Amino acid sequence: MLFLLGTGVFLKQISTYYNVNLTENLFGYLELLGVIGLIMIVLEAAVDLKITKDKIPLVRKSILMALLVLLITSLAMGSAIMFLLDEPFFNSLIYAIPLSVVSSAVLIPSVHSLTQQKKEFLIYESTFSDIIGIMFFNFIVLQEESILNIGGILNIIFTIIQSVLISYLLVYIFSKFKTGVRIFLIIAILAILYAVGKKLHLSSLLLIFIFGLFLNNTKLFFFNKLQGYIDHGAVKKLVKDFHLITAETAFVVRTLFFVAFGMMIDLNQLLDPKVIIVGSVIIVILYSVRYLNFKMFLKTDVFPEIFLAPRGLITILLFFQIPAVYEIRGLGMGVLFFVILATGLIMMMGLMFSKDSIIDEFTVIDFGLGPSSDNANIDKISKFSEYDDL
């Protein structure tokens, strides 16, 4: 990520020197690349997740850790922003949520050198962090400053129900496809459903994730009489094709996205004392919360996991979707750039000095979240907002 951002910054400097405007209308392209990359990355992770009995502790552990870290970090960071910038807590929380999401787009390609156990956990944790972060962001924005507004709660319930029902339908239909050109047709349909869900203020990413799970675990979800409704051989071939297409497409889109984002970075903002102070406080909070949660709830060495928490694609996309009515003037692009660059550098250093995990004898608090079986393996391993019209 750092290399790609640096490439974007370099291209911007070159274009400025030769008086060529490469950043005109760049935001629109950046958002489009981000959405496509997001769909591909989550779909790639979902079709890699094979749910078996020995994977249940791992999935449970990663979901709970992603949820705890996200919620506690958001609340702590929101309180700090409220205190530092003298803003309402609700506005501060809306800004804190994007900065609390671990980026699977950055993390997943970076953990290949770690042990299998650490790699599995971090991949699942970052993927669930993306999904939970988007749902939490949508939930808070829909509250309209009224905590526990029934609209936000119904939004989450409806999103889960419709995601499960649509996933059943899509897997059934796609298993019956006889045409040779299936993958991009399926991706196009998923993109349309994502756009429709976004317009309805639903967490469309959850639909993408659940569909991927259904596709790679048909024998689990299509049980008893439902087994006869799908062609398991066709689905198996479909999953194999998806592995290749999503991995290649995600790589290309992710590359273009971070180069384009690097071209939007204003290096002068990083020298602003307020940006440095606010950004540094945010960094301290997110790693402190991460360390405390990992140390309390996991039976594993916390290094380098606590340092592998980059901010990236989701953070940027959600940041641009913050409604103008909740805008905090002292918390602009400068802080966003600072946090993304800082977490990227810290992740790089953590990976450089990482060693194999050492299992501890006990934890401070044990909720059955110990490491999964050593045999558990992955098969492959200007601001405008959609909410301004509410």
C-alpha cells in the first residue's frame, strides 16, 4: 500500500511540475474503484471460507474480536475527538467509525509470510471488521442523533434476512446456468444488488459476503431436501473460477485505487500541528484498545497481530460518505492521510520483525476463544453523501 500511495504522490508532483491536471474529477473514479475493489475483496475472502466443525472456534473468535475492537475503539476515539475539537459526541462518533475499521484490502495481501494460524485469524478478523464497520456506520447515521432509533435496528435485521434469502435464490439460479460466460454475469448482478442496497441504505457488503459463504458451503446451507435443488458439480466449478477471477480483479483494482488516492494527498496537510496531534491521539487509542482486547481475550501471543491493523479502502469510502450536516472542520483529509500512512508504516515494521506465535498457558479472561485447531487451514488462502437527502 505504501508503495502505491508513494507512486500516486510522485505522479501528482510530476503532473504539477509540468502543469498537467491529473486529479480533475478523480474523486468520482476513486469511489468507483473503491466499490469494485470492495466487492471483489469481500467476495474473494468469502469463497475462501470453508465452514467446518474445526473452523467454528476460529470464526467465532475473529467475529467477536472484530466486533469488540471496532465498538470500543469507535467509542474511545469519538470521545477523544469530542474533547480535542469540542464537537458533539454524535458527530465525533460518525468520524471515529471509519477510522476504527481494519482494512482487509491492505491486510490480506500482506500476511502471507505469517504462520497459518495467525494468517487465518487476521484474514477473518479484517473481513468481519469491514462488514461490521459498514453496518455500524449505517446504523449510527440512520439514528439521526437519536440513539437506539428503531430505524437503525430494523435496518440491520432486514439486511440480514434479505441477504440470506437472496443468497439462497442466487446460488440456486447460478447452479442452473448452462452458458459458458457466467462469472462476469454473476459479478454484474451482484454489483447491481450492491447499488440497490446502497440506495436503500442497507449494508450491501453483507449480501456479498453471505452469497460467497453460501456458494462455497452449499452442503451446509442446502441441507436435507434442499440438496436436490442445486447442481453441486456446477457450483464446485463456479467456485474454482471465482477464486481466479476475484483474486486477479481485486489485485488490479486495489492497485489503481491506492495510486489514485495517493494523487489526492496534500503533503502540506501532514505538517499541520492540529493534524499531527489529533492523528497521534487516534493512533494511540486504536493500538491501545487492540492490545488490551487481544491480551484479555486471546490465548496467543499478541505480536505482531496488534500492529497489523492498517486503515485503507473502507476507511476512505466511509469517510467520503459522512453526511455534510455532521461535518467536523478540524477533522478533514489531513487526519485521514495521517492515520492511513501511520498504520501502514506500523504494519510494515510489525511484519518485518514478526516471529512465530507462542501459545500462552492462560489468559486473563477466558470465554472459550482459544486458538483454533492447528490443522485448520484455509483452502486458499468536496464531500457528498448518500445520506444528505434523508
